[in-house]
Amino acid sequence: MAKTLDIVPVSEWGFFTLPRPMVIAGPCSAESEEQVMDTARDLAARGIHVFRAGIWKPRTHPGSFEGVGIPGLKWLKRVKEETGMKVCTEVASEKHVYECLKYGIDMVWMGARTSANPFLMQEIADALHDTDIPVLVKNPVNPDLDLWIGALERLNRAGVRKLGVIHRGFSTTENTPYRNAPGWQIAIELRTRYPELPFFADPSHMGGDRKYLLELSQRAMDLGLEGLMVESHCNPAVALSDAKQQLTPCDLLTLLESLLIREKDSGDKDYREGIDQLRAQIDIIDENLLYTLGSRMKVSQKIGAYKKTHNVAILQTGRWEQLLAGMKEKARGYGLSEQFVEDVFNAIHEESVRVQNVILEEGREA
């Protein structure tokens, strides 16, 4: 069972206007004072209340544009003073935190590379100790849910109570049209464990191309996430970083107006009756699944005993590959994705191997 987090509801942060989505927008990088101010003014005029800009940019190769550093904090302070917007930026070290606090930055977030490093997360948590500044944590680069939760726990233990998360997808070697694989199942699992956490999606880093931003943003809303962090630049064509995934403020407003925002629940009598009946069916099906899985494992135990008697190895790779291929072929007829069926049957196979291994090891110690 997940541990609870002691957090302040996002409605008490004084940052966002409801209803959904709560929006954080601004350029990938603060490049010049003119670029920052032009973008901020345009976004403010279109109803955006929270402005983001990267000050320090973690780049893979040295010599790339790594952000303007501290001078950019002065520009964010000006945005705050002249537009009334809240301002935020990414931090990756204790020094970054102290500089942000010095310049009155309203909110900070940790990027995917930082959240994957417990040493850095502890350093940042210590620097934020007992401050009242809201903090958002992006998912780690790889789909490691415990690592993401650990980052949140470190901050919460340091007294950070205005705490939220940003889902920006995961690095992958698989062929996908997106810059980072969405991995929505990880976000769903975190949401299930910590429903109290304000949850943002970052379609810009997930998609890597502005043509995917609407579909990814809509998916986030369909899942009931509270907000979006979207990169917006006054002139994306000349952006010094991630030009392809940034929108003009005008295009951002078009995207937001195109979203279909669904209610998290409904008190409508017909809806309640209908959904309760369907959930009752799901409960029966799930119980039948458990019975079926239990029955399968009993057969696996018998197979393990049979292999032990005849001195046969547990793993039969050829047999398993044939079975899995057959199940994936049949999946289409049931309207199931091949990837889903592969994931489910791989989990079943791992448990079956474990059960057979227990049978094989019985009596060895004696």
C-alpha cells in the first residue's frame, strides 16, 4: 500500500484558475530579454497565468546552448512584475534553488535527468527545506515508478507540501513517432497511488513535434489529469532549443480551445445506474480472471513436478515462443493489442516459471 504524502491542495496555491486544464506555458529556453518579454506578454493576453522558461539547460553534448543562467532570472522577475504572471523554471542543483529563491521565482520543477538521481534530489530537497515554494517533479528518464515516488518522498520529508508531478514520457529504444514514449500506464499507476497529487502532462517533450501536441494533450485530459505544461515561443522557427516542439501563443490558445474537457464524475442518475451495472460486470470478470489464473498455476505446479520426475529443464524456450505467437495472433480477434497480450502473457509465464522452480527445489535442502 502506498504511503500518503502530506500536501497542500493545488486550489490553495494561488497559481491557477479552474476549470481544467491548469496551464503552464513559455519557451523551452530563456534566450534574450526581448524574447522572454514578447512571449510572456502574448501569453498573458491570452489568459495564461503561469510562465515557464528554462534558465539552465541540461544538454547531452558540451558546446550546445546550455541556457543563459542567472541573467535569465532577472528577466523572469520582470515578467512577474510587468504581467502579474507567476514564473517558474527548472532546477538541477542546490545552487539553482538558492538563485531562484533570491530572485523570487514562484515555482520550480525537476527535470527527468534530475529526478532519476537520488543524490541530486536529496540535495535539492535540503535546499528547499521548509520553503513555501511549489515544486513539480517530472518522471525519471526511464519508466521507474519507484524512482519517481522516491523523489517525491524526499521533497515531502523536507517539508515541501505544495507538490505536484509532470508526466513527460520515457526514453525508449522502440520505434515510436514520439520523442519520448508516453507510457501512460506509469502515470495511471502513480495517479492511482496518489490521487491527491496535482498531475500535469508535458506534451511538448512527449511528442517532440508540435503536430502531436493536440492528441497528447487530449489524452491527458481524457485520463483526468489536471494540467498541461506546454512550450510556447514568440517565434519558434528561431528558437535556440527544441524549436520543432514549440507553439506560438496564438497556436497554443487554438490548441487549448480545441480540447474536450471531460468531467471527473457525474451525479446524473442514469449515469450512476449505468456505470454501477458495468462496474459490477467488471468485478465478476476480474474474479473469474483470478480463478482462471489460479487454475493455470495449479497446472504449472503439476508440469513442474512432471519435469522434476523426468529430469527436464524448466525453461522450454521454443514452446513458449510458439505459445506467445499464437496468443498474439488470436488477440486481434478479441480486439486486444498485441503489446497488451504480450505483456500479460509474459507476466503469466514468469510466475509459471517461478512456481515450477519451487517444485524443482523442494527436497534439495533436506
